[in-house]
Amino acid sequence: MGNSLVINVGPHESRVALLENGTVVELYIERKKESGFVGNIYKGKVNRVLPGMQAAFVDIGLDCSAFLHLSDIFVPEEGEFQRFISAKEDELEEEKFELQEENGEEQLPEIPVGKTKLIEELIQEGQDLVVQIVKDPIGTKGCRVTTNISLPGRHLVYMPYIDHVGVSRRIVSDQERARLKELLIKLRGKRDKGGYIVRTMAEGMNEKKIRADMDLLVNLWKEIQEKIETTRAPKLLHNDMDLIRRAVRDIFTSDIDQLIIDDPKEYENIKNFILLSMPSFKNNVKLYSDSEPIFDAFGVEMEINRALGRKVWLKSGGYIIIDQAEALTAIDVNTGRYVGKHNVEETIFKTNMEAVKEIAYQLRLRNIGGIIIIDFIDMEKEANRLKLYNALEDAFKSDKAKTNIQKISEFGLVEMTRKRIRESLGRTMCEPCFYCDGKGYLKSKTTICYEIFREIERDIANIKGKVATVNCHPEIHDMIFEEESETIEALERKYKKNISVRGLPHFHIEQYEVIERGSSQPVSRQPKNGPVKS
């Protein structure tokens, strides 16, 4: 079926899906009210330096201050280009300048140069600093920034503070790598200094195309420099391209057979961009005009709904459970309805092997990163464990995000990490449940009833009148009178007071209060258990 880039443009959000052989493998969503920040350049002000963490917080005008680590700071050295300061003092190597492609985008590697310095020696509170966002806010964490500015184009990445020319490692031909590097050195010699990385899309490009990209990036940097001199921090200096243009620039390569978009205006914009930068791709862009929504036609909408679920069924009848916490994701594998044909070990092995492919697919589709713990069903045979581990490594070879997978433990657990660049699909499209406050569970009605009885015994002595009133959720009210009426009667006899129970629909199911009749104030210090359902 080939590979496709499917773009849905709506009034409030844009969505891009990458399909490989008809299967959705990556999904990008950008909402106009919540557009991403990666690539944006700001003039910020350092508002806090933390020597204990060798980091600083920089006010760039967003809700949360940006996080700047020592390893992301470039400083001038004796009038030369700004150099990277790192705890390491490794010798410069060509490969350290090459691009590492993760999540479909080429990321600049760390370039350790110079002597180790402390962050308090490099920046001070109140200092103005030009920074670029390299990682969007995730959860409660602010964005991460660097002072090493990089401007990506279609064929090049321009780094004004680094004096070097490199070539993406994904260009494998030594002859082509040498040609492109020689061409860059020749073109760069006629203009201001600055570093360049040749992107994968530049393979086979002629001098005219490379020069045009170089001129565009250099002129863009000059515009940014003018803004640096004339604006006060905090201020946005440069806004990176929106999702659609980034997708065309970074994802639409020779590996993609077609780009299909459902918006006529954006279709024309993409065609104009392609005619200027990559005319050989012009016949690969198509306008979708059928009445059926484009994401429905390509099966993307169904995969999105599946990717938001906690339980994912396997074809055999087994299933996996995916639970995502702040910095850790736990995945549990279960046989479910699958009972096998011969023996238990074979049934477990087949379920685990089927789960491997689905886990790799779901992590990539959901863009889940950080620490991941996979609880496979325990197998007795060491040979089966080794096969499972090898299958897991093979399954992640096509994942552009960097992964690190540890051996299967004796308990059947696999610890792994996956590079996290942006929010996961679940956190982008969902929010914590307002009713359970994100816990994912509620106290049982029996537990709440028993809590109410204990609360009555604590508070009833403070009630001066003869009637105590319990306000609670209607379901709790019904349970008290249907199953626990004898307990209420026993409390009335014990304390010689009448106890009235009222069900209030606006109460959260875990919320209750004990008050004196005629009073609106609870006898206890506050209504129990959290948010009132509106």
C-alpha cells in the first residue's frame, strides 16, 4: 500500500498522520489555542540560578519559567564562536555533529567542548539570554531551552554559534557525503561564519538548491539578531513553522509515496512550497475531496480511539493494559480469552510474542516516552525469554525515537526507556477525570457508608438538638436505607437522637457532611472528600 502522509485541517486544530503500508504509526496534533513551542526563539531573563542542580529558570513570557541546564549553555571563548560547556572534555568527533533523527525530526547532538565550568560562573539572575525551546512543557514541567540556536531548513540546519560543517548520518553514500560537505564548505566561505548540518533531504540536491536554503536561513538569523537588539525580555523573537509546514519540511521525504490533504487553501500553499524547494515531489501531493472525512477514510479516527484506551485487545484474545504515570509507564500483558492448544508454556509464549508487536506499535502511536516497565507473562524456558527479548529489540528498530531496552528479569519484567520529545497522545487529547480527580477509581459505597457512621459518632456529641442530619449522594442515601438501616437505628438508640439522611444530587459520591437540623454548617470541620459535582 505504500507510505502516506495524511493531513486533516479543521477550524480549531490540524492533524497529521503518518501511515506505513496503510497502518497509522505516528500522529501529530496541533490546536490553535495550544500550539507547540519547540523551535521558537525567545529573549528571556534569568529569574533563578540553582547551583545545586547546575540549572536555571528563565522567564520567556510563558505561564511557567523555562528550564535551562548547564549542558545546554553556550558561551563565548576568547572571541571565537560560542562553544558548548559540558562536564565531559571529550575530543571533538565528526559523528558528534551529525544529526540524530528522533520522532521524525532531526535533533542536534550534544557537542562537548572546552573546560568544565559551573553555571553560576556563566549566567546570573536578571541577565538577558537568547534561548530556543527544545522540548515542550510536559505535565507540570515547563519547557526546556538551550542557548545553542539552530534554524532548520528543508536541506540544511544553520547553527550561528558553531564553526563546523557536518552531514546527516542517514546519508550513507561516502561519495555523496563528501560532495555535500565540499559544497557546503565552498558556499560558506563566501559569507559570515556559522555551522551547517546537511539534512537527509539534501541528498542529490544541486548547488542552486543548497545555496537558496543557506541564503534563507542566514537572512532569517539576521532578522532575529535585529530583534535581539531592539526588544526587551521576555519576548518571542522567532515563531517556528506550524504543524502542516513542519510536516512537509521534515517528514515528506522520498520514503513517502503521497501526501493527501483535505483543505484546498493549504493544498495550494503546500504545492507552492514544493514547487520552490522540491519540484520532483509535485505529483505526490493530492487534494482529498470525498464526502467521507479523510481520517475516517484512511482508518485514522478508529486508531485514535483505540490509542486512547487503557486496554488493547490482541488478535488471539489476549490483551495489554497501559497505565501512564508522570514519568513512568507500566504495561501488563494478559492471556485474556486465549487458552492455547497444547500447553501453558506455548500459550504464554505466543501471547507474549503477539504483545511485543502491539506494544512497540502503541508506544510509537501514543508517543509515550520516559521509563517504561513491561510485565510479560512469566515463562519457564530461558530460550523463550531470549526469543522474546530479541523480538522486542527488532520491533523497535523502525521507531525513530531512541530506545534502550534491558534484558528480561527473572520475574518477566522488561525495563526500557524511550526518548520523549513532546506530550503523549493521551495527555494531548485527554485531561484528568474531574470526578475521581485522576485517580482512576472511587471508594466503594460500602466504604463511604462506614465512614459516615464513624463521622456520626465523632460529631453527634456536638449536636445540641435532637436531630442530626447527614447529607450525602443519593446512591449512598439509598444504600443506607436499603442495607444499613439497622446501623442507623442502633446509633439513634445509643445517642438518643434522631438521624435524618438526605440525598443531594449535586454532591460528589464520596462527599458527605453531618449537620444539625436547621443549620447549613457541618458539625465536622469541612464536607468530606473533595470536589462537588456541578
